[in-house]
Amino acid sequence: MSIQERAEATGKNIEGKAQEAMSNVTGDPQDKAEGKAKQKEAETEHAVEDVKDKAKKALD
């Protein structure tokens, strides 16, 4: 996984956590759902890249 892709996924995770935290303050359920969705998307991106890394190691 490239450093840039890992940083982007981590940034998306942080953004999602911040959005979810703000929704707890504002009481906006849509923001909470969007924040959780961003966190899941980042988690999925990390998992995909981990699989790519394992495949690359297996081929080397």
C-alpha cells in the first residue's frame, strides 16, 4: 500500500470520526450516519490495500 493511499484512508477515517462526534453535539442523525459511513469506507480501503500488500509479498 502506498503511503499516500494509507494517509488518504486514515484522513477519511478521522473526518468520519469528527463528523460523528459533531452529530452528537448537534443531534443530527444524518451527520452521524455519514460519519459512520466514512469510517467504514476507510476501513474497507485499508483492508483492500492490506490484501494487495499480502499478494505482492507472496509474488516476491
